[in-house]
Amino acid sequence: MKHVIILADGLADHRIERLGDLTPVEFASTPAMDFLAREGVNGQVVTIPDGFQPGSEVANSTILGYDQNKVYEGRGVLEAASIGYDVADDEMAMRCNLLTIDADGNIANHHGGHLTTDEGRQLIDYLNEKLGSERVKFVAGIQYRHLLIIKGGSKYVECAPPHDHPGRSAKELMVKPMAGAVDEPGRMTAAETAALLNQLIEQSGQLLAEHPVNVARRSEGRLQASHIWPWSPGYRPAMKTLSQMFPQIKSGAVISAVDLIKGIGRLAGLEVIEVEGATGLANTNYEGKAAAAIDALRRHDFVFLHVEATDEAGHDGDLDLKVKAIEYLDHRVVAPIIDAVKAMDEKVTIALLPDHATPVEERVHRAEPVPVAIWHPGIVADDVSAYSELASSRGSLGMIYLTDFIKRLMAF
Ligand SMILES: [Zn+2]
């Protein structure tokens, strides 16, 4: 038996008056999703462990079977994995933004005035040339999103995610050692690490001001990428691969437009499949993603197909767009995968679920149980007749907790 998870990011929602007290997925026309629910078995999944924020990286990693209390290291190391940087055991990795601090010393934005990837690379490579050492390494990523690696650095430092603090004084948000940080053998102390990071932020300000990329942007009246801003420190996550955890997964693949999900997939030992035109937005290349998943199912035992558009619509608070994103997902991804699975010689189990709720009326992630439908050819159905938040609670799978989900799925 092969397995494919279709992950609809942020799909789960609440009843909405304008929809006649239905949720978006109940209101939307979803014949393919309803087929999975009606012909298959249903339940609810708790995807966020106690004490964790309902982030997509937490939920997706939990769905894939990872105990967050053991593996959670923040997004820096996941982004490192997504661009193929292998974090060594003695390194500390951080997300490193290129951003704009204005003349008054306030954080003007978290993206340096929407840098292109080429501009970002030039700036980061320059910083690595000037500030790089045995201890300090800058690694170029995408647009304004890069990596800072500190050999022997402590992860017990408090850093401010810059997108949470627009307009705030940068000085007040500089890196601090965490209260109660423990000293670790072979590593710098938290205080030493914080001092080094703050020094790098200062030095980046002097170096970036005179770089030709910023000189050109200044002369064109555009915002400059004036400083680096490191955050989300972490160590190499202690993750086994999925093949190590589940012998029936001899090899697998992940398909996603989102760096964090690709990073989790790479650390899980999955092939990362890139799909042209996969944007994470409502105009994403749905057919391309479905075709890539079907092709991957021929070569692999396990496929994790992640679609972001439903979450984006929730964050935008755009109800019509969310309904549309759900219908696109249904007609253009779920339906062709069901058709392909019906035609395959080898049996494939399909699981459909969101990672968390992103209710359009709240515009943020919510940690609440999400509906799952599981189907394979020949399965004996339960009594649920449509895919929805409420209907799934009457399914035969009941409430599934955290890492039990993938264990239950692998038993099909
Ligand atoms: Zn998510």
C-alpha cells in the first residue's frame, strides 16, 4: 500500500453567517472531497501539541510524525534544509533577514524594500566576504530571506521576529541572552552569542550603506536593505527520516511552494519536487502540483502534497477567495488524484486534511482539531456523507492525537 497526504493549509474554518451558518468547505462545491469522506473513513486530528503556537511548521511536522518536544528548533534550521544547507552538530542556524532600519533607528519593514533574489545574494555574499570567519557564515537564500550560521553559537538568545515589530525602535529589540540560559559544553555562552549577533547587526549597517546595490536603490528613491536581522536560532533537529520510522516507506516525496515545508520534507528524507508556477497563492499551478504528485506516486511509496492557497485566503480575510481556493483544490488537485489512484495497479491510500484552522473572520491560525478523510479503493466506508469540520467528528476514526495520525495512516 502506498500513501498520499493532501494537506490543505489552513482550510478548516468556522460557521459564517453570510454563508447561512456554514463553514467555507461546507458552502463550497467539493464533490471530490465529499467522495473521500462519503466512500472513506473520517475523524479529527489534533495537530498542535500543548505549549506550541499553531504554526504551519509545527502542525505539518507533527502530521508527519515528529514529536515537537523532541525536534522543534524553529524555522531557521528548516529554511536551511530547504535551500540544501546541512547544519552541522556544532552550528547554530538563524533566519537572517535583510531589512530597512530608517534614519530614526526604527524598523521600517522586514524585507528591505522587496529585494530581488539577485540583490539579496549580492548583499549577503558581500557580508560573508567582509564579516565571515571560522565562526560566522552568511548563506544566501531567496529575496530578503537568508541564513546566518554561528559555529559554536548558543540558541538560548532572545530575538525579535522583525515582521512582528514594524515601526519599533531597533535598539530596543536587539538580541538578549535568555533568562536562565544554561551553558553548554563546547559552545559560547548565550551572552557571548548575543553580543556577537548585535555586533554583526551594527557592522552590517556600515557595510551595506556603501554597497552598490543600496547606492543604486538610494539614487532611484527606493528603500535600502540597510541591516541584517537574525532571528529564530536553532540547532540541527534530531529528526529520523520517515523511512527509518516506517519501513513501508522505502522512499517518499514532498511537493510544496513553502520553504519551511520543503525543509521539513528534506529533513524527513523526502525528495523535494519543484513544480513550475507553484506560488502558494490562489493562482498557483494546481494541475502541475496534482500531476507531480501522481508522477511521484509511481516512483515513491509516500507523497506529501502541501497546498498553501487556502491559508493565504484566510490570512487575507477574503471569504470569496477562500471558497474559491477550496473549490480549485477540490476540482484541480483532489479529483485528478482520485482518478489516477483508481486507475493504478498498486493500491494507494489518500488522506485529506488541513494542518490547522485559519478562520477568515479571525485571519490567524487557530489550534483546534481538523477534519480528516481517508480513502482507498475497496475501503469500507463509515456514515459520514461530506467533508466538513463538523461531519468528520461523527466518523469512525474518532479523535486522533498528534503523531498517532501518521501511525494510523500507515496501518491502512
Ligand atoms: Zn499552515
